[in-house]
Amino acid sequence: MIAGGALMAYSHRAITGGVDAIVRKTVAAAPVDGTRPVSTRSVSWPILKFIARYLVIAVAAWAVLVPLRADPLGLFAGVTVPVVAIAIEAVRLLPRRKRP
């Protein structure tokens, strides 16, 4: 379960880092006066890093499941427990309607 939580945390970091890098590169390469197109070279490196991070996550999941013979349900629980906890907190913090 700890390995699943660690994979979830790394996945979150990979997603936010990749999206942030792509947005930064796209905004930096955006034309101000409409004459310069966005260079595919400036956006391709962050996309490649984004994909490489997912490959690292896949290899880590394989390393936890196959050689260590970990239970897939434990890995799944480790990945989903933080998400479920956040969803429960979000629902709990919603403003409640007052009954008339």
C-alpha cells in the first residue's frame, strides 16, 4: 500500500510538472503580434519528458508487482486511498442547505 501511495505521489508530480512545462513553453513561444508561429521544437522536449515520466511510473509499478510479488489490490488501494480521502473531505466541506 505504501508503494501505491508513492506511485500516486510521483504520478501527481509528473502530471503537474509536465502540464506546467508545456503551458510555460507554449505561452513563451506564443506570438505577441500574431506573426510568429509556435515552434514545435520548444514544446516537444516537455512532452518527451512527460511521456518519460509515465514510463518511469510504469516500470516502478512493474517492479513492485512482479519481482516483489506484491498484491495488486494493495497497490491499487495505495493509489486510491488518498484520492478517496480527498473526495470525502471535499464533500464534507461543502456548504449545507438550511432546512426551512
